[in-house]
Amino acid sequence: MVERIEKLQKLLPDDIDAAIIISSVNRRYFTGFKSSAGVLAVTKDKAIFIIDFRYIEAAKKSIVGCDVVLQNSLYGQLKDFFSENGVKNVAVESGYMTLAEHSSFQKALSSVNIYSDNRLNNLIDNLRKIKSKDELCKIRQAQDLTDEAFTHILNYIKPGISELEVALELEFYIRKKGAGTAFDFIVISGEKTSMPHGVPSEKLINRGEFVTMDYGAAIDGYCSDMTRTIAVGEVCEEQKWIYEITLKAQLKAISAIKSGVKYKEIDEIARKIIYSLGYQGKFGHGLGHSVGLEIHEMPEFNMTCCDVTEPGVVITVEPGIYLEGKFGCRIEDMVYITEKGCIDLTASEKNLIII
Ligand SMILES: [Mn+2]
């Protein structure tokens, strides 16, 4: 990923000579290589990736844009690299490095100053925020598979089947196609649907219940995220009503998304609809979040986010209504923000499905 490393080099602050990237997600972003170990060190004109024996052959074959070096003594190698390149000030990823790692690096690399302020972290978040064509393509593929799995699961769900069985069937379908899962799937039914992040259990799905499924695939590390609430057998008037309001809020919010709007203003559109129709306080989470190599990326998409939307950001739109002890519903799509609007990447049916 030569271009990404070059961008980072150009954007390093004046008083910083080098960056150390140790998080697996950012290593993958800059090298395109997935590993559970390794350190990427980047100066303003050089980059090395130090990786242990388990990965060295594959890393050498796949990584371009930096020297791939076999790890023998990590700190010694970093020290040499820094002294050869006159590095004095080094930035680390404040959002990912643990305090223990920070203190080890500081102790072992006593000849340089380690900067753990948020600048490197913010800089990388900003790069990752705007998706390239290639990244969008992978996110689309992941969402297409998620949509396919939805069609499949509609034929699978019936009264008497457990939440766990449904969750596993979704996961099996996705993994069989060679993709990974974006997170632990949520499949909940009946009263449990009032808990936005309820956990699937052996509870059986019954007639008259909502089933909420929040799940997604990952392709080459890029995640998709979708939620659908469906009903089994029949629904009562209030179930129908909260579903309709949620859908209305979601459609209104999506139609308001375009570049140059504050995220919180879009959140407010959806929230006002839900709150004004009798469900004040029953939509207790943000409207959405950015998605990419991680399922939750920056920026957030909630009532306090003053960031302004930009073309190239992929974001979820997921309002819900949750009635404790009764039921709840959520509808979530993933959209790609453009100059004049947004492209909805999710194709699955959104009108209430009763099976
Ligand atoms: Mn989500």
C-alpha cells in the first residue's frame, strides 16, 4: 500500500520524525498484510516492517512500499533504524497502544522521545475515514453477501427454532462463501428485542414475536453491518406502529445525507420523528457509525457529533425503538456518502416482513 504509507509520511507533523504502528488494524491498513504481530516504523522518507518468522515469507511476497525485515531483536532493530535516520521524536497510536507497551517502548528506546498525544491517531483515523474505490468495492461485496444471507435466513426461520440456531446459520452461510464475520452476531426475539445489544441464546422463536438480526460479513478485513427486524406469524398493532415509525425515521435520515452536513443534524431528523410520535427516550443510542476495517470507526454518528459529512465516508443509519419488557425493533443500512447525497449499499427488504 505504497500510496497510504506515502500519505502518512507527508502528513507527519513537523516536530515528529517517525511513527510506530503496532495495532493490527493499522498495520493492515498501511501494508495490506494481515498478521497478529509486527511493527511498522515510518520516517518521512523510509518505512520498515519488522515481522517474526511465522509471517516473514508471506509478508515479503505481498508487501510493497516498505522494507520487510525479519525480527530478531525488535527494540534493537528499531533503535538502529532510528539512529541511522536521525530520528529523535516518535509518535505512537494513542488509541491502540496499551500503557504497558508504551512504557516498554519508552524504556527500550531511551534515545528517542515518544509522543503519545492524539495527533498520529487522528491523522490515521482521517485517512481511514475516506474510502478508496478498492475499499468501497470490498465493503460492497461484504454487504452483498450479508443481503444474500438475509434471503437465505428468511427461509430458515420458523417457530420453534432457537436464536442461536439462526445466528449460527447466518454465520455458517457467510463463512462457507469464504468471508469472515464482522462481529458477534445479534439474533434476539420476543421480549429480548427491547435490548439493542442482546445476546443470542437457546430461547426458541415463537409466533407473534419480533426477531432482530444485526450481523455482517467481512471481506479482506472490510466489514458490513446490517440490522433487520422481522415478525413471525402475526404482529400486534403496536409492533406494526413502532416498526413503521422506525422505518420512517430511517428513510428520512438517509434522504438527508449528503456532503457538508453535521452528523448530529441528521441524527436529530431521525430522533425527532421517533420522539414526537410518542417514543421520547426510547431510541437511546446514536443513529450510526462509520465502518471500514473496523466495525466502529470514526466519525461517530450521534446527537453530539459536530463533524461534517464528507464524500467517501461509509456510515450506518440505524434508528430503533426499544420498549422494555415488551419488544423493540431496529432497521440498519450502510450508506456511502457522496457530494449530493448518498448511495445505500444495503439491498435487503425494509418493509415489515412477516413469516
Ligand atoms: Mn451498526
